[in-house]
Amino acid sequence: MKVFVTGATGYIGGSVATRLLEAGHAVIGLARSAEAAAALTARGIEPLAGDINAYTPFVEAARRADAVINAANSDNPFVVHALLDGLKGSGKRLIQTSGSSVVGAYDNGEPSERVLDEDTPFTPQPEKAMRVAIDQSVLAAARDGVHAIVIRPTLIYGRGIGVAATSIQLPKLIDVARKRGVPGHVGRGLNIWSNVHIADVVDLYLLALDRAPAGSLFYAENGEANFKAVAEAIGRMLGLGERTDPWSIGEAVEALGPGAYLSFGSNCRVRGKRARELGWKPKADRLIDEIENGVYVQVYGKR
């Protein structure tokens, strides 16, 4: 197949694009700069020059490809509009990358017993309402002849195999810990997030591309941990010991940005029931082991 991948220079999209190439598929990747185009070309990916908010290039690329994977900005409706227009009535597959943070609440580091799967209804917080609406518009496109699929990864960790080697959430926490000399967490840090290794995420994308029914929604998760345990693991990895620093939400926002409310202070506990029914079998090392012994040691470890 020829697959058009947005976000092909990113962590998820780049890793998926690499595996597609390894499986013998041709890949077109969105490149928003000459440097990005060169990086894609070096990996055997055909670069498509364009801006993420463009319309015509996305419509044309969707029509030229056999399938599309949108792994750029999960909160951008404009690229989705263009892709759906280009794919309407074609029967081609479109995989939309979302994220499990849509189920988060303002928990300020406190624990929750709430666990959701793909069939559990929920009401998103205001800053995630747009993403949920985008997901719903993609799934609804199954009625218009688009083989539409949505994947919501949880906290992703591990070494990417594309242009970008690491994700976003963990490096933010590690960078702040290194600068301050102690890792931190929102409040008591007892809020829990499900998590998943990037290799297992990529497996789910390729599996969904091959066999997922139109209109499918999948959570990608394989374990969970609270943020205090994550902070302690970061401290051990950096040689700082196990002392952690509890932050107020204001301090967390100053250190990590406004995403701290839901990315670092919430509970995000989900189960990939539908993903496993599809045949997905995650198998990578767990999060704490990866922090202390994996890519983060190599990139950010003791100095």
C-alpha cells in the first residue's frame, strides 16, 4: 500500500512510518520545512511539502494514497476536514490519532477508582471537548464511505524508531527534575495514568490498518502507574534519590505549562478492551523499568 502519514517526523507518526516501510509499504510524509523533508527522504519516505492547516495538498494526498494515518495535531480540525473530503466515498482507511487525556478530570494529584474502556461514556473537560468532537466526526465518516478508525494512546514511553526518539510527557518531567534537582508531581502525586510502550502502539496501528472494522475506537494501554512512582523512578534514574516535590497546581502550570491540569494532575485510567479483541498483544517492558533502564537513561541519565 501507499500510506500518507501526517506527523511523519514526530514520535508516533515517525515510528509508524518506519514500521510501514519495514513491512514493504510506500510512505508519503508531511514535511513542514526543508529540514523535515530531508529527514524523511533520508529514511525512504516521500516528502509532501505543506502546512498542517493547508487544504488542497491534504485532499490530493488522501486521494493518491491507499490509506491515511493522521498523527500530527490531535486537536486540529482543519486537517481532518481536508482528509475526510479527500477520502469520502473511497472506502479507504483513515486512522486518526487521539489520546486518552480526553477522559481526564481536574483531580489535582488525588487518586480515582474510575476506569473506562472504549464503550464507557464520559463528558470531556472543556479543553478536550474539541478533540472528542474531532474523534466523533472521524468515526461518523464511516457512514460516508471512509474506513475510519480512532486510536487513543495513553502515556507513551520508550524509544521511537522514527526521526523523534522520545515522547513529550516524560521528557518534560525529567527536564524539570534536572533543573530543580528534585522530581515533582501535582499534589500528592497519587493520580494514575495508564501507559503503553511506543513499540506496542505501533503494533496496534499496523493491526488496525490491516483488520479493524470501520468506525472502530481503540485505547492503547498496557499497565498504569501513579505520578509519585514515576517521579521516584526519575529521581533514581538521574541519581537524585527518591525524594519528590509536591507541587500546587499553580506551581505545576508554571513548570509544565497549562497542560498540567489534565496531562499531569488528572487520573487517566482506561482499558483497551476493543484493542485486545482485535488481537493486539502488547508485550514491551513496563514504564518504571523503561525510565530506569531504557532510553531515558541514555538520553537524560546521570551526569
